[in-house]
Amino acid sequence: MPISENAKAVLERRYLARNEAGEPIETVDGLFHRVADAVAAADAVFDPKADVAATARAFYGMMTELDFLPNSPTLMNAGRPLGQLSACFVLPVADSMEDIFDAIKNAALIHKSGGGTGFSFSRLRPKGSTVNSTGGVASGPVSFMKVFNAATEAVKQGGTRRGANMGILRVDHPDIMDFITCKNNTSEITNFNISVGITESFMEAVGRDGMYDLVDPATGSSTGQLRARSVFDAIVTSAWQTGEPGILFLDRLNRDNAVPAQGEIESTNPCGEQPLLPYESCNLGSINLVNHLKRTPEGYTLDQDKLERTICTAVHFLDNVIEVNQYPLPQIGETTRATRKIGLGVMGFADMLLYLGVPYDSEEGVALAREVMDTVNTVGHQASRRLAEQRGPFPLFSQSIYKDGAPLRNATVTTIAPTGTLSILAGVSSGVEPVFAYAYIRNVMDNTHLIETNQILKDKLLEAGVYSDALMRQIVEQGSLAHVDGIPEEIRRVFVCAHDVSPIWHVKMQAAFQQYTDNAVSKTVNFPHSASREEVAEVYRLAYTLGCKGTTIYRDGSRSEQVLNIGKVNDGRQTSADPAHEYGHILPRQRPAVTTGFTEKVRIGCGNLYITVNYDEKGICEVFTNTGRAGGCPSQSEATARLVSVGIRSGMDPKEIIQQLKGIRCPSCLRQQGVPVTSCPDAIAKALEKVLKVSQQSHDPIPAPMSETPSAPIPRPGMSPAEAKLAKFCPECGSKLEHEGGCVTCRDCGYSKCG
């Protein structure tokens, strides 16, 4: 099997079946046999004489050769008791307390089974509306999103990660301004990606700088008006600041709604590529384009025959998944089987361009995108029609927009998904994104640092006679090839990375794939940190003009970054011009000669603790502790204070340290009445919190002493996936995280987090 050691490690860590002790009980080869056999078994449902074994061999070969891989829940759960194989779900949220909490319960079941959920909160009455049944006042969509978020945090998804959600609100909802800014505090609603559902009438109002109506979802009547351009500017500003919200063009989603008689499409899956009806699900899979190139004397070219064979087998595979799937709710099973939507996409597109010698940001690259996706879409629909002849069309075909044409087995066939972990398994670039980085430094063991280079680039540089470790170090330090001396221009022009590609070309590429995709395209438009708000606005306008169904942007550094993760080891990928950051070894800044600070006496369970927190013009720089004569744990308190001091001077956000320490509990404190803290670390956190506020003010008021009334204990959080979303580095292995489709992915260990 042509699979890398890194891919094997990801499979072993996240996909292999395990026993009750958490030990793997299958091999990588066994995993693919398990999946192939389980999915092939559906053939017998339609033809008792079907050669199921032959189908299983075809599926097994397609996956083990890495020509095609299905979405992660299929790899994890096919042939196992859970049996839930879909990645994408949309649940309705109706305007009653019973319906809202039914949706929360159903989402928890989906997350537990390994899926992600999308919701539209547009049907909920706006904040401040009267609740007739109680005489109370409605709290509004954003308030309930926080309840959904908390429920998601409590459910670990498929035994490997927390669930992911998409939250959508129509642009004409009266609470739209609250929604646009609800994630400006990036520590809140951390398990959601959010997008504004935009209408064409709104975009027309933006263009003419006009007003538009806000609509009460309960009555359909206007509750007031807003200036469209002001709302658009607010969306742009929030996205520029934090990467959210994204935008979805609702009218376009519904123009391609295959069965409009079944209702409106109001939401998508968490990464935005799969519009679905309420209670509908979809299973996805991606073709590895690199494996569909063939080498000729003139160079590489696309192997059209092999690509068409893989498309047909993949459509067969995905249709079978619908049949053998064990859905988390009966209603989801019924709705999904009624439309039988599948989502076949591609991965490795950027790597394919490298082999072909075509720049990603070029008209030739965009033309190749259209050519490839036209083939996938056309041949995919042909395969679906052949299945319809053998198995019958999807049950709602007679009510669909296709009713006057040849019957289709599947209401939709194509989708471009982000393929974060799948592309790691296949060893290729993700989805249709450009390559994120061509060289980086990996900490392999015992602080040994090795330069890892994109193999396609390495081969090209060796062929040109310019490859060297020194050259690779320059690429690591620069982050791209754009300004590295010694690289031939023809190589530099082709090997562009995500931040070399201008935002306009990102959108052009997304639009090219969208032209031949039934559903939508997951794509992140990358911006440099220096990008302006107007550049973000230009991308949103261009996405609308070029026919995209939505878009997500990410401005480099726009989210809070933490260089270290408490309790985790960084593998040395981060680089900086700062000499203190050489290949991942972070040295704390020197203690300033003069500081300002406060000392506070705090009563603890075994006496008094004296905490000194000092700061300078750069912020908090050190913490000291001393215990009174009554005793206590002086060595533990001193150790905590020293580590806090080193962490802060190494660049950690004090707020993250406060969150880690706050709420740690000590029996000595808890068993006595009137102690204002739960432990010495809790006392240090609270002192840090107060001095942090003071240090950010223009004057130095003395902070109020801690109350003698004990605060409610707060559970001590570890480095959670929610916190990892704010981080630049993976919380599990320390590698650099990549932003993709509103989510982050680690290319080393397969960690991913949306929201």
C-alpha cells in the first residue's frame, strides 16, 4: 500500500478499531478490508446474485491505492457496531423551547456518532420579543447558540474529537448585527463556524447603497430597516478581525435545490460545502488527482481513462454507503434515502498543478480546474444514471428539478470538501487549496530537528542542481519561495504557496470548481496580515459576481495565537525573525531592570500566601510567592510562580495561563469556611487577572483585595480543542495548524477542529 509512515500513524491513532482498553485490534490493511466488505454488501440488496466479493475487491483496491477515500466516519465506522457513515447533517431549529432542545439532543446523538451538524437559527424570534406562553421575553438566536455550543463541548465525537457545527442567520433577521459580532470574542461559541445567509436583494441594496427590510420570522412582517452597506461593512470588519462570519448566498443554494417541493435549504454542514434540507445527511468522498496523472516523454498529463473509471467506482461506493448506513435518527434515514445525495470531490489538485508545471494563480490553472471538475461532474452524473437504470432513481425524482430528464440515482453527485485528514492519508495537498508550506522543520526525537521538504519541490530542485539544506532553511524562514535567492524563476513561479496566491485568484479558483459542482466548494481565501478591510470586501463582492455559493476568508494572524500549549510539546515548526525563536526553541525575554507591581496577602487553607505580580510596558513579566509562618506548600507555589513567569516572558497570553490555573482545587482550602480561593494556583490566577487589568490601564490603581467569600469552584480545563482553535500550533503534536474551510487541521497528526 503506497502509504507514508505519517499516514499510518494517523490511521493508527484515529481510525483503527480498538478494544475496551484502547488498544488497536486491527491493522491498516484490515481497516480497508473492513470498509470495502461492509460497503460492498449493499450490492446484494439490489441483486441477490451480485458478485459482492468482486465489488469489495474493487473498493479495496481503489482505497488502498489511494485513488479515492471516503469521509472519515465511513473509515471509522463501516463494518463496526456504530455503523454511522455520514459526515454531514442539517437539523431544523423551530421557534419553541421543545423544538430547540430537541435539536440540541439530536445534535448530540449525531456528534457522538462522528458527524457534524448545520443549523439555521433564522426561525427563532428576535431578542426582546414577547413569549406568549410565559409572558417573558425571548433571548434571541445568539443566546441559544451558546446553549448548543455548551452541549457540543460536552460530547466527544466518535471517540476522537468534539463535534463541529455551522450556525447560519439570514441577513434580514432583526438580530443580524448581534450575530455578525457574536464571535468577535474568540473564546465564545467555539464549536461553531458561523455564516450570514445573504440574499440577492441584499447584495443589490449594497450595490446601490440602499436600505433593506428586517423581517420578523414569526409574522413575515417588516420590523424596521437597515442600511445594507453598513451591514455588509460590519460583516467585512468582523471577518477581517477574526475570520468570521463567512457568507452564504441563500438564493443560489435554493436555485440548485434538487427537490424544492420538500422545502428550502437554510443551512450547510460545518465547512459550508454541503447545503442540505432539514433532517438530511450526505456522505462524501474524494478522488486523489495526483494518482490520475501519467508520465509521458513530454512530461505529466491527466490519465482521462483511469479518472473516469475511478469516478464510476466512487459513485457506486457512495451510493452503497447510503444503503448500509445506520443513521442516528429514523427521520434522517428517511429523508436521506428520499434524495440519496452523495458528494464526490477531489484532493491533491495543487500537487497535480505542480507536476504539470502550471501555477495555481494563473488562467491556465483555473482552466484546468474547470476541465477536471467538468469531467468529475459529467462522468459522475452518467454513473448515477446507470445506477438508476439498475436500482431505480431516487424516490423524489418525480418531484425534482430533473424530472424531465433521464432519471438519476442521486439528487446531487458532486461536492468539494476540505479533505483535511484524508489528504494526509493520501499524502497530497488538501482539497482544491494551494499548498500551505513547501518546507518546515520537524522535531523527530531527542530534540533532533530535520528539514522536511515537499517531495515534488525537492525533486524539481535536485533536477535543477540547486537543492541544499541551506536553501531549504531559507524557505523555512521565509515561509515561501517567493524571495529566496538561488531558485530558478520558472520553479519559483510554479511553486506558490497559499500566502503567495492573491485573494482574487483564490476566488477565481473557487468559482471555476463551483461551475461544475452540484453542491458547493469548501475553500478558504487566505489574506496576509497586512490586508485591508476593503480587500476583504472586494473578495466578497467578487465571490458574488463569479457565482460562488459562499466563501470563507482568513487573514493571517487575525486570531489570537499562543506559541506554547501547556502540557504539550511543540515540534519546532514555528519560525520567526526573532533570534529567540530558532527552529522552535523559545527563549523568554530578559527580566526588565525596573518593574511596577502589587503584592497581595491571600488567606489559603494552611495560612497566608503573599503573591507579587510585576509588569512593565510590555505587560506582566513575573510572579513571586511567599508563604506565611503558618506553613503551606512553599515549593509548589514557587514552582507555579516560576513557570508562570517563564511562560509569560516567552510570549504566552496571560489569559491562557489564568484559564489553566483558575479553579484548581486543594482540600486544605475547600474544607475551611471563608477562604476566598480554591487553591494556591487559583489564588495566583486571580491575582494575575486583577493585575492584568491594571497593567492595561493608563494609571495604576490598587486592585481590590480578594473577597473572603469563596467563589464557586470552576472545573480546571486542559488544552481543549476549543482553545486549540485560537492557537497557531496543534495541541496534540505541536505542528503548525492550517486554516481550511473555516476549520483548522494539523497535517502531521490529523487533529482537526471547526469553530
